[in-house]
Amino acid sequence: MTLQSDFLAAWRGVRDALAYPAWIVGFSLFGVGSLARDAGLPAGAAVLSTCLMWAAPAQVILFAGLLSGAALPALAVAICVSSLRFLPMTMSILPLVRRPGQRWPVQVAVAHFVAVTAWVEGMRRLPSLPVPERLPYFFGFASACMGVSAVLTLAGYQLVRVLPVALAAAMLMLTPLFFTIALMASARARQDWTAIGLGFALAPVATTFAGRDFDLLALGLVGGTMAYVVGRMGRRA
């Protein structure tokens, strides 16, 4: 791959992200900016939290915890636990973007950019791309999502006084809605639909027994394993 071909692949990622996915995740962080202002933080801290944390639930935990006066070590632990859901996402997407001889700092950078939207679209789009184009495409796509999100975080910070609370809260739901719709649109095999159905059916059970900090992790392990078994049984039949 030449520098020019890397640039073209990255530009295609930016273009695809700006078509609509970047705006979905960006508007979900609009309310995070308003929450940061309520917590008494400067605008730069709100934008920096989007670029460094890159996870709306973790940012909500941080700013809501600061508002309630929670201890910083407790907030750090809660944020780390809430981000455990990214571990299986990262492990599944890294093999798709790995190049021969790729150094570990590049893989760390890829891991940082993994978020719900980037992972869903990456798993859907990357397998159809030539292997050398996947890494620059992913970086272009994820960078566009992060850039738009940073701008809209700042917009939410500045417009907190005029934005209805109900609308700010509703915007936080855009990413999980997009995640669900994208998964259903890309589902093909029996185990795909089984995993989606089990996710909806077992979500209340996982929340009850595993708690809100570990429900997604437990749901992914149990539901994903069951879907895998169903898929294996279907192939044998």
C-alpha cells in the first residue's frame, strides 16, 4: 500500500461516516456536553472527555458522579467497569485490521477508536475491503465519528440553557437504537437472529442477576454462547 492509496481508503471511511453514522453518534453526545456544563466543568474538558473516553455512558457516569460529589477513585472504577463491554468488540475487530508486521502502538490506537458505531459499521464493511485498505478505512471512519462527536459535545455544552432536558436525554438513545437497527440489517445467519432475540429476551434477567455494571458482559457471554450453539446445531442438521 502506498501513502496515496492509504489516504484514499481513509477518505472513503470519512465519507461513509459523514453520510449518517457520525451524526448518529454525535447527536447522542450532544446531551453529554450539557451534562458537563451542569457539573461545572469548562468546555474544553467536555470536548476532551469525548476524545479521550469516547464512550457516552462512561462520560455520563463521570459527570453525574461529579455532580453528586462521588469520590474520584470510585468514579474511576465505575467507568472502567462500564467500559468492559468494549473488550469483546475490540478482540473481534482487531484481526480484521491487522497488517503483517503491524506494531503494537497501532493496535492500541485501533482499540481506542473502538466504540459501538465504529464496531458495528466496521464489522459490516471491513470484511468486503481488501486487507491493506482496512486499517486506513477504519481510522478514517472512526476519526470522522469522533470529530463530529467532539463538535456536537461542544454544541451541547453551549446550548444547555435552551435545550429541553427530555430532548437531551432522548439523544443519548440514538446510539443504542442505531446499534440495534444496524445489527438487524446485517443479520444473515440463524445464529445472528438468535443472538439478537436472546439479547432482547434475556436483558431484564441479566440486569437483575448481574447488575447494571455487568449486565451487558453477562448477556454477551450467555446469549452469544447460546447463539453459537444454535448455529453449530443448524449446520450439523
